[in-house]
Amino acid sequence: MYSIVLSTIVTCFKKRQLLPLYTLLLFFQTIFYVIIIIRESLLSPWISLISTIFLLLNIVIVICGYILLILLYRHSVRTIFNRNIPSTCIECIPSFCQHLLMLRPLEIIFRYLTRHLRMLPDVIVLGEVRCGTTTLCHHLTHLDQVYFQGPFCLWDHPEMDHKESFYFVGHYLGYVTPYDYRMCFPLKIEKWWYNHKHLFLPWKTKPKKPFLVFDGCAQYLTSPTAPYLIAEAYHHYTNTSCRPPLLIACIREPISQAISWWRYENAAIIWGQNMGLNEWNLQLRSPNYPPKTILNALHFSSSPFVETRYRDAESLVTYMLRTKSRYIHMPSWAITWPAGQMSVFGRSSKYRTNIEKYERVFESYFKPIRASSPSSISSNDFRFTYLIPTESLSEHLIVHLSSILLTLSHNKFGHDRTLLVEISQSVNVSNVYIRRNATTIPTKNNPLHQYKDVDEDERKILYRLLCEDIKDFQVLVSS
């Protein structure tokens, strides 16, 4: 146990986690303050006063950081890992240390306090899960011709950091107020400095790269609440000269997508077990959670229990938005997907249904603006959503990136619009075949967990159960 704590502390300092660093600073500040008190007669009163102020300030910062860390830990274990919190402090240590390594409570506090000084993203990659969203976001951030800035992520994880905010799926203690969505994105002054630093640095030429911001949360497309919250976030700050964001939906052949998601969730189950989280939160997720096979998961997702949770979550959010609630907090049963991550089976493959929901919601919010703007450049009939089949992500990546930039040019004005049109005609990507966040395929020597993988008989049953979704997918790809 001591080795776990020690290795966690060392890793935190290597990763430069702010909360452990401030804790160490507080330790040295306390020692310095004690020395000052002992030698007060030999030192200036100003030094004593300044030292006291900084000590008290750091105490407040550290206390607030650990309070938020503990709240985030409890929230994560119960609603994201779907487990009960270990009953004793000793049993909590492995999982708490893992969360200390990953979570960023001080950064969250700072961003919340400066939320009104920040901007909204130009692009939102909605998902779907296991459909190449991480790979697409990687290519966006590595475009040479555009400065694409990713979102802040409360999780310090290589496949999540600077890619997805997790804001509207409730990872921030269930807080999903759309008016504070901006806390996850860069400061407005950062964009201003990027565009105007040549005024103060004469030897620097004016930047020729547009400054754009994106969010890439793959859980948004199937979420029953995210369409309303995202639309409200932009509608609140939109005027006649602004435009809603470009929505991007990555889709994949439904059978492959379902199997990949099943394996991914099984790997997450092992992750939780390795942290010492062994007892499932059945009171929140029902005794049928987690399903033991992929077919069980598919049937669970269409059960009355899950259907009710999804419907109630959507009704709750729409009611709060109609009543103009200033703070919107989602209860545990409504996040991240109502009834847990496994409840998404059979829903995530309904691409047309999920995208059409976004189209209806955004049409109701932004119809006057969209009616007066040029139509978006897309390979489908959707007006707000750009569609990317995962199977064509490598082969036609440059075409998709060019179309995305060209579509974005309709939302910009002046120099930015001209520049985006020009750049869209000369997009270049160094490695179109790169893949991020690939699924681990189980083997006999390295099974994912105690539940079995998908066999051929189950694939045939999946094909029969998802045949309508497969037909819709083929229509979307061919359009």
C-alpha cells in the first residue's frame, strides 16, 4: 500500500499535477513561516505580512482542490465506473490514487472562475463511439494550415486530453449548465494575442493560420440531453452575426461498432477492477448491470428500465431549459448515458435517428440564422451535421478535412473566411493512416475479462437484430 502511495506521488510530480505541487509548496511555505515567526524580531514586518497572505492563500487553494478532488472521485466511481465506493479507507487508496493521477481539480476551479472570458468551439465532433472520433480529432490538431485548439479535459489521459471535454455528459459532478460550457475552451485573449501579436513584435509577420477551436466528445451523438444543451449554449450567446457550430458525426458499420464498443467497455471493467472497484452500483444501474454477453447488452439497452431512463432524462433537461433554469444539474441516474455505458448498445448504431434529432433541435434554435447563410458543404442532406463514414476516414481524409474547412468558412467573416477557402484547397496531412485509441482484441492468453468475447453465432444474431440500422448506414454512406 505504501508503494502505491509513493509511486503515485512521484508520478504526480513527473506529470506536474498542480494539486500535488501546491501541496508540496504549502509544506515548504509552512516551514518558512515558522522560521519567520521564530525570527520575527530580525525580519521586516512586511516580509511577515506577505508570507502570511501567501500561506493563507495557498491553504485555501489546497483545501478547495482536495474537496473538489474527493467529490469528483465519489462521482466518478459511482456514475462513470458504475461501482460502489470501497467501504474502508485502506480499500479506497488504490482507486483514489489513480484518480489523483488523472483528475485536475485546480484547473477546473480556475476555468470555472474565468468561464465568461472564454470562447465556444467552432466544431463539435459528436461521435459516435468507436467510430474514429479520436483519430479525426488528432488530424484536426495536426493540420499544418490551421491552428486547431482542442478543449480542456478534466482527465489527464493521452486519448482524452485536448480532445474531449465531457462537459454535457455530466463528468463535472453532473453540472451541465450550457451557459458555462465555455469554461472548457481557450480564453478570448488567447485568440486575440494570436491574431495581433505582430503589432507588438514587428519582426513577426501576421499569422496566416486561422485560430479555430473544437470539442470531440464521442458520447454526445447518442445522448438524450446533449442536443438541447449544446444548442442552448450557442443560442444564449448568438447574435445576428454569429453562427452555430459545425457538427461532425463519424459513423461505422453497426456490427463492427457494437463489437468494438463491447470490447472497449470490457477493458474499462478490468481497469476498474485493477483499481480495487469490485462492487457494482446495482442500486443506480439495476441488477442486470453489467450485461454478461453482447446480446444481453443489446436486450438490456431496449429494456423498459433503460427506455424510461432515457425518456425521463430528456424530459428533465427540456423542462429545465423551458423554465430558464440558470443552473442545470443532472442526477446520477441520467449520466453519463442513462442506465450506464452498456445501455448504449442498439442505440449508438441508430445513426440517422440520432443525427436527425440534432437537426430538429438545431433547426428550432437557429432556423433564422441558417436560412440566411450559405448551405453547408456536406455529402449528405443534413444542414447542420457533416457526416464521415469511418471506413473512408483514411482513404478520403484530405477530402473530408477540405470540406470541413470550406463549410467552416461560411461561419466566418472577412479575412478568416477568405483564408479558410484558400486553405481548404491545399490541405496536406503527413500520415493519413494513423489510428488512435484502437480497441484491444482479446486472445486466449490475454482475455479482456471474465465475460466472453463475441463468437460467430452472436455475430449472425447481431446482424439479424441490427439489420434495419445496417440498411440506414448503407443509405447514409451511399448518399
